[in-house]
Amino acid sequence: MTMRGFPFFIGIATLFLPINITIATIGSKPVDIVLSDLLLLCLFPVFFLFNRNCRSVHLVYFTLALLVYTSYCLLSILTYQIVSDGGAVAVASFLRSLRAFFLFFVGFYFYEKMGRKIYLWSAIMAVVLTMSLIVSDMLFNVRWPAPRWGGNLYSLEVYGFPNSPAFFYIIVASVLLYAVSIGGRLAVLSAISLLIMMCIIVLVGSRNAIACLALLFFVLAFMRLLSYRYAIFMAPFLVGAFYYIATSDIDMHLLTSKFHRSFSEGVLYGRESVWEDVMSLVMERPLMGYGYDPLTDNYQFHGTAHNQYIEYVYKMGFFGFVFISVLWFSTVRPIWKASNLEGKSKEDTFLKYILASFGVCLFSNFFQPNLTYSVTQAFFCFFGGVAASVLSEQKMMSAKK
């Protein structure tokens, strides 16, 4: 890696590190930033390049969808704040949800500068994150070998632990699967990291994440992306990992407790009652919602609806749900289009794995709000921009022919 490419590698690294920093407090709500927010500093040079790339239809469609969504949300916030107070918190919550979408432009810019190196560097960072989660507990957790699985990154708390990062680890697992599939020097280390990440996902204790891990393998098998040639190398590590878990002094109380509660309280863990309560609020303001007013201001029992789609409808109403759906469609459509380009090398299948993880995310959203978790949102928005840039490159190459 050259010194010229080092800043771009650091930029990729910020997408894989689930760490947040509280910079202020509005009312009782903290204002947090995640490391990938630093990529927004790239917007200044990006906008200088925008006119040159305006021929990218996916970039134009995304920009229009973002403008419509932003305009509607501001109208929704203003409309609701006429009959309530606490507007500063609502505006802060809206800006927090909006910022990651601008990484679409950054992803477009990064691919222009880096090309397919983004795929390799992402695989390297997936390995680094996985190993860091284990080393963090070994060095900083006094209870080792009974660590807080996936909850600490060195001496720092993982942002949103346990449920939100547990799903983000599913995305990291898809990147590791990509690295295993392409072979090369990184493949064996990626295979080891994948097994470790699978153990972390299980031992975090999130039933949603465990189900999504199984679903990810099913989706990848359906897309014919699973390779079995490394199974002979992965099997001994898998056996060793389960032997270690079985024989070490690891506190399994969390998993056994959730297992028993699944039978006593149902698989949904009482979420259906939360959905019913929040939907009753939604039906009081079904069209424009509550203008990003915190759910706790109107429903004191939970800070989340435990459902991404209901949360969107609560915040913005059914009109807003349509606009945010169009925006996400504009974000992910380039990934789908770019992943289906013909004549691509094995290294170019990276976007197929990202598409698979997004499909799993759509399922997981029924049980927890993944797309309002800043780290996951930033990841998909960034690689949506990367895919748009891939399509733009392909279009220019076709025009030259």
C-alpha cells in the first residue's frame, strides 16, 4: 500500500469499526457520531466532481430521492412541532438518520480513486475487526475466558451492543465469505476469522442474529456463491472452537436464559405487544407521523418499536415510509445492477455478497431496526455509491468500444 492510498484505507477502516463518540446532549438525548462520519469530510472534493459524473443515472436518481425525502421530513417535523415541543431533539434525530446517506457520494468518489482495491481492503478490515474482538477480551476483560462476546473493541464499548452490532457482524461474515471464495493468501485467515465471527454471533445471544446467520448461508447458497473447497480446512477449526466453548469456563447463562424465555414468552419475545402499542400511536397520525419525535415521548415502555418498518411509519407516517423506501431502493439498486454485470472476474463478486446481506437485513428489520443503526446504514450507503461508480465505469468503457 502506497502513502497515497493510506488515507483511503483508513476511510474503509471506519466503516468496519462499531465505535461511537458522544459529542453533545440535547435534552436527555446524547448526540453521537460514529467513525464513518469522518468520511463526510470527503464531501467537499466530491461535490466538485459531481457535475462531471452527472451522466450517472443512478447518481442522479439517488440525489433526487434524497432531496425529496429530506424535503418531506423537514415538512413532517415542522408540521408536528406546531402541535408539540421538543423540536431540537426531533431535528437532531432526523440529521442523525440523514447523514449516512451522503456516504453514497463518498463511495462513488472512493471507487473512482481506488477501483477494485476497495474489495480487498474491505476483506482485510473484516479480518482485522474479527481478530480485534477476540484480542480485546483477552487483553482487557478480567473475566476471560468468560468474555462479553463482541461487546468490546479493545477498551471501548461496541456501539449499540448487543442486538445492533450482532447484525452488523452478519454483514462482516458475508465479507469474510467473499474473501474465502476468491482464494489467495487471505483466504485461510479469512476462513479462521469467519469461524470466530460465527461463534461471536452465536454467543452474543441475539436470537435474531443467529437466525440471520443461518438465513445468510441459505441466501448465498441460492445465489450459488458458497464454495465448499475450503470445508476441509475449516472443519478442524470449527471442531476446535466448539471444544473450547464446551470445556472453558464460559458463562452460558445468557444463552440458556434466552432459550428458556423463548418457550415461556414466545419466539417473538413479547415484541408483538410492542408492535401493537406503537401501531395504535401510528393510527392517530397515520399520514405524516410524529416528525421524528422520540418514541419514548409518546410510549414510555420502550425506546424502540423493535421493527424497522413500524419505526419508519411512526417517525414519518405512511407518506414518509414511501419516500424512505424509494430512497433505499435508489441506494441498493446499483448494487443489484452492478452485481449482475457479465464478464466479471471472481474478485468482482464482492457486491453479490453485500446484496445478500442486505436481503437478510430486510428480513431482520421485522424484529429490530437495523437501518437506523448508524454503522449498518453507513455500510450499505457507501457501497451503494461504490456500485453506482462501477456502473458508471462500465458505461464509459462500453461507450469507448
